[in-house]
Amino acid sequence: MSDFSTVLTKVNDNYFPMIERQLTGNGIEMDQYAKSCVLNAISAINTALDAKGISWNDNQLDRSNITQTLIQVASLRLNAAASPREVYFQVRNIKVKVDGKDEWKKQIEMGIEGDGNDAILARFGRDVKKVGQFWLVREGDDFTYPKYTGFDVVPPTWTPKGKGDVVRIVYPIMKTDGTVEFHIAERDDVTRNMIAHMNNNMMNETFGICTDRFKATPDQRKQIAAKKAEILNRANQLGLAALSDPDLQPYISPAWTEPQSRESMLIRKMRNNVVKKIPKDFGNAFVELTYQEAADETYSEVKREIEQHANGEIIDIDPPAGAPEQPEPEKPQQQSEPQSEGDVRNVEMDFSGDVPPIDGKPGF
């Protein structure tokens, strides 16, 4: 066996000990399947980096973000190699403040696929014994809704015809007491997801009123808010027909509007709307927080907004006349190592070394 490590082996050797310490410190045992999920995630992240021509040793790569992402994968046990895929990774450029200056960093962004949400529901669903195969009910199908009388349920009926767009999705859920529940998501309800998506896309939009929303005057901010409300109200009135409106498409991502991906996106959102509202019991506060960070799109957007613009504007306030001067706080000494084994936020990875070319590509 060769005496040198491949790129992925060196990455595994650097990340695994930190991830295991972090999970163990939060009362989570990293079993063999969780380790397999991390390995598959590292391989998938490597593929995403290769597609962008980025190496693991790139100075612009936010490696602490990768650590956090792998912790999410391990705690939620999401498998990037499963078929259908449970989780995916993509590279995103973000602007951060470093010593008061804007710098661009490359971050790995994780997204949970529909089957990943199903896996989380099956694993952590409260009193859930089995998650049945979901029903894709189309326009031309025969379908009757369930009926509820007290604790008695008359199940829905579905006769597939295979014609038309998917108008609703039904999840049969078997509980631990043997009862079966039917959770339904309607196509029209995805309008709320679309409007939230548009609102996020317009976060930095100024509509030509000013050049930078962070430098806008109070009157300009009111004008921007009024324009956003006008656009969102129009989208709400049109419903999903807004996806075909040329005036609204600039504020909607192509994955929603392009014909080849639109239906898949709507199905994915319907599935998410069902699965996310079913109660879950993670049994661990750390895992629950990890799930919120990974699954809540609004939480992710707000977090990204804070990371990009935190401390971006200095507020200078003069103290009132006669007020005593406050002494300047002592500056804490910089530490070269993490403050504890569980603190991995500032750990720098070293993937340098004598790594010969792999498949014709240079090493680090």
C-alpha cells in the first residue's frame, strides 16, 4: 500500500476527530452509519468544489463552515449517496467583513432533498412507526378526502389516471399505536413558499431608488418597502400563475420558472410542507437546533444576511454633556488554539504536504 494519503483521506483525517468530539460533547454517539454519512458528504462536497475549480486548501474557502455542515450531516444522519438523494451541496459566494473591509469567501451550502426530509421524519417523527409511500395525486385522478369523526377516520381514496399536473400530495403515516394518519398538501398552498422565496430574493433590491439599501435615507427605505409590497401583493393575487408573469420573473429563481424544473420544484415544496409540519422528537437539543438550521430556509437566509452585513456600519454616539468618560475595555488576547475541544469554529485545516498528482490533477 502506498505510503502517502490521497486528498480525501487527508480531509477525512482532519475533519473526523473534530466532528466526533463535537458530537460526543453534545451527548450524541457517532455510530458507523453516521460516519458513513460524513464520508459520503465529504465526497459530495469534493465533487462540488472540483466543479468550481476550488481546492480544499484554497484561502477563500470557509473551512469552518464545512465543519458545521458535516456536523449537521452526522447528527441528522443524511446520506448524500442514497438514491433518491437525501442531501446536496453547492458552492456559494458570500461577502464578509475582515478588519473593516469586504472580502469574498466561498462557502459550502447544504440543502435537504425531499427524501432527506422523509428520512428525518421516519427517524425522529413523534410516535411515528412508519412513513408510507406518498401519493402524487394529479388533476385527472379520482380522489376523495378523508373524513374525521372524533377518533374515527374514514381513509381517503385515490384512483390514479396519470394525467395532468400534480395538485396534491398525501402522506400515509402509521403511528406506534397502530392508527394511520393522512397528511395532505395542496398545490395552491405553495404560493406561500413562492412569496417567501421572492421576498428573500428581493432582500437587497433597491429598484433603482438608490444604489445600496444600507445607505438609503428613511424616505428611500419607505419607497423600497412600498415597491416590495406591491410586487408581493401582485404575486399573491396571481398565485402560481406568477411563475409565468414576465414582470415578476426577475425576482424568482430559474428553478421555479423554467418549464423543465418547475413541476419538480412544486412537488418538492408540497412534500416539504407536509413533512415539516408533522411533530418531531429529536431527543437532544443540539440535534433539534441542527435541524432548524438545516431545514428552515428563512433561518438560513437571516443567518446569511447577518454574516454578510454584521458590523458593517459604525454608529458613533456622543455622550451627553457632563457624563463621565468610560474607560476603554481591555482587548482580549488572541488565542491560537480553540478554547475547548468542542470549539471548532476557528480551527485552521492544514491539507498541505507531499501529495503526488491524483488522476492527472496536482495535489495540494
